[in-house]
Amino acid sequence: MCSDVVANIRAKIRSGVLPLPAEPPQKCFVGKGTNRRCDGCDIVITPKDIEYELDITETRTVRFHDKCFAAWHEARAARMRG
């Protein structure tokens, strides 16, 4: 995984821009990109890309490219390991 992606995700988590809940999201949808901005890298997720859409809370949904999702998921797993 690209270190820039990991560094960007970690910086967003530290600053509070990107949530990192202790519990896994209740809903996760995976499919073709919907031309919305990735919450990890801020680049649009096009229909040529895979988009991960996660409902973090009733009012907060995040969207990721596959690499950004993997970096976010790893950060969440690391938090759980302590």
C-alpha cells in the first residue's frame, strides 16, 4: 500500500476529520464509484473505481477508494489491538 495513502489517512484520523469508531460500521456497501469524493484522499471515486460506502452513524457516511478503505480499516484494527 502506498505510504502517502496511509500517511494521509492517519493525518485525517489524528485531526478528527476522519472518524475512527471502535465498533465496525453497521452498514457497508461496495460497488462502482458514484463520482463522489473519497473521504480518504479527496479524489473523486469514478465508476471505473470500486467505492466503499460505510454508514458510521445515522448522520455520517464515509466513502473510500479500495486503497483508502484498506488504510482506514488497518488503522481501526491497530486501534483495537491497542
